[in-house]
Amino acid sequence: MVTTIAPLVLDDAAVLGRLHNALWRSTYAGLLPAAVLAARDDASNVHRWQERARAHEESGVSREGGRTLVAHDRAGAPIGWATVGLPRDASPPTPVELWSLYVAAEHHGRGVAQVLVAAALPDAQAAHLWVLVGNERAISFYRKVGFAPDGVTQHDDTVGADDLRMVRGV
């Protein structure tokens, strides 16, 4: 189980950069083109996470304006994260978007994701998110924490797949 939820720091970046890619490859296998998954480079992703962490340590948010909270296991190792920020869509249904939520597979079903959502969106804050169509595990989880599809979808050209919008508190 999680012992701490804390803002992203540079010490988390290397683990999260590699974990991010590993989770993409396992979660989205069969949902995204294999070439998209194969193109994810660990060194480049670690570098992006390091830049994000430096910005967090300076201002509390990434250069893009997102705030990332990291879950750590009892040994202090990062095992997941949630990032929230201003909506990135043209007609957002809420003033806050859950940009990302990931937990290491070996910690699934242990309440880590619920703790991250509660910390990132306290008091069941109204928010929305985009989830990959076909990612039934994620859709089911988001329903459990109060999100529901609002019927809006979009095509993500960067990964060649469709996303479904889910909202809470509107």
C-alpha cells in the first residue's frame, strides 16, 4: 500500500520515466498501433520527466501547467502518479482536467489509484478526463470514482486512436 503522496520531485523522475513507458506498453498493447508503443524511448522519457520535475520544484507545476502528485510505496519508491491541470479541450465541461493517472501493475487493486484521485481532486472536485476507447479497466475504475461518459469522443492523431471523455460533478 501507499505510504505517501507527494508532489513530483527530481528524485522520482528516472523511475517514473521508465514506469510510464512500461505502463503504456502493457496497458495499450492491442489498443494502439505497435509502432507507437515501440517508438517510446526510455532515455527520452526520463529526460522529459526530469524537466517536468525541475519545473515542479521551481513553481509547483510543469511547464504545461499540470500539477503531478506521486504515490510512493513503503520503501519510498514511486509507484504511480496523477496529474491535473487546466482543460486542454476547446469546450471543457469542467474547469479541471485529470490529465493522467497511472499505477504500477503490481499495485493494481490495492487502492493506490483511489488515493491518488482523492489527493489530486479533493472533495470529489468536478473534473473531466479523456480515456482511450477500449481501455475497459480504466473506464470501469473511473466509474467507481464518480466519472461517467458524456458522449463526447475525439481522435488523437498523435497515437492514432479515439478517446472518450468522462466527467464528474457537473
